[in-house]
Amino acid sequence: MNDDLNEVKRVLEAALLVAGEPVPASQLAKLFDPVLDSETVRKVLEDLVQDWSTRKVELVQVASGWRFQGRRDVQPYLDRLTPEKPPRYSRAVMETLAIIAYQQPVTRGDIEAIRGVAVSTNVIKTLEDRQWVETVGHRETPGRPALYATTKAFLDDLGLTSVAELPPLAELDTSHLLEMPDAPTKAAEAPRALASPILGSDRTAEPGAATDRGEPAATEAQTVD
């Protein structure tokens, strides 16, 4: 039995190392015939976490499944593999993302009511293009405005499994602009990044993103999505 579990462990380890993206436990179970039960998969994954606990690479669970990623202390070295700077987002984009993350699901009108300015279509499009936000339905009110919520990709980039793990708003430092890592190996730094700069003050937006300076104040008419 132990030999069988060791073989299962090595297969799961290999699958996760070559996957390049998070893999759900249910999908890992289907690598075997017959399909493994969820308890066996859980136990083997926990054993793998321990096996890698002293290395510079760790096995973690995020919203989309399980993945290997570099530890925080090795990140400065890994950054040299991709020297290009991560995208920088405007204050408008980051404030909108924060409102969606903590109040979801919300409409554009809800966001405008909180921010006090109209939300540019480009702001929402920037978040959708980054795959951090998606439409999850429509509110049953006149005009049926779209309801926005964060995605699993957003949680994956932060190294979280659910929105319940987001830090309390009171703990957020709004003095810097969030720079989100793209590579999975950088995800170890993401929780610290969220806890510090999610509501950035940089007025320089990426192409197509609206800046606070150019946004009109929200009016009653503008809050209708």
C-alpha cells in the first residue's frame, strides 16, 4: 500500500511540476484508473507539501487548484529571468478593483456611488482584460445593470484560495500603487502586496485606463449602468 501511495505521490508531483498553472484536486484524481478518492488525493498533496517544505520551491493551494511556486526569499533571483517591470495601474483602476473585491457583486452604479466619480468603461475593461474581474449576472432593476465580481485568476495572482482570505480593509496601506506579478513563481509575494498597496496613488495609468484627474463627478444619471 505504501509503495502504491509513493507512486501516486510521484505522479502527482510530476503532473504539478509540468502543468505550468494551478490544477484542481479533482483533475489530479482523474490521472489514475480507477479515479482516486478525494481523501487520498488530499493526504498525498499534504505529504508533498511537507516534502518540499525545506526547498526554495513550495507547493501551495490557490483558488484554481494546486501549484508549485518559488518562495519569497528566492524571488529577487527569479525576477532576473523576467526583467520587464510588471504593469502599473491607475488609482481609478485599483480603487475600482478594491470595491469589487470587498463588496462583490456590484454594478457600475454601486462603484460610482462609493467613489463619487463616474467609472470609465476603460477602467472596467482594464480589469476584465487582466482577468481579475468578470460579469457574474445582472441586477433585476431597470436597465438590468451588469454585476461584477473578482475571478479565480485574481485570487491565484494573490496566492489566495477565496475572498475570505483578503486582509481587512482597515489594514490596507493606500500610499502605493499595486504592481501585480504575472509569473506563478512570483505569487509568494502577492499577499504582502495586497496588504500594502491595493489603492495606489500613482496617477499614471496603463494604456486605456482612466485616471482620476480626468474622471467626471458621478451624477444621478451617470450611476445607471
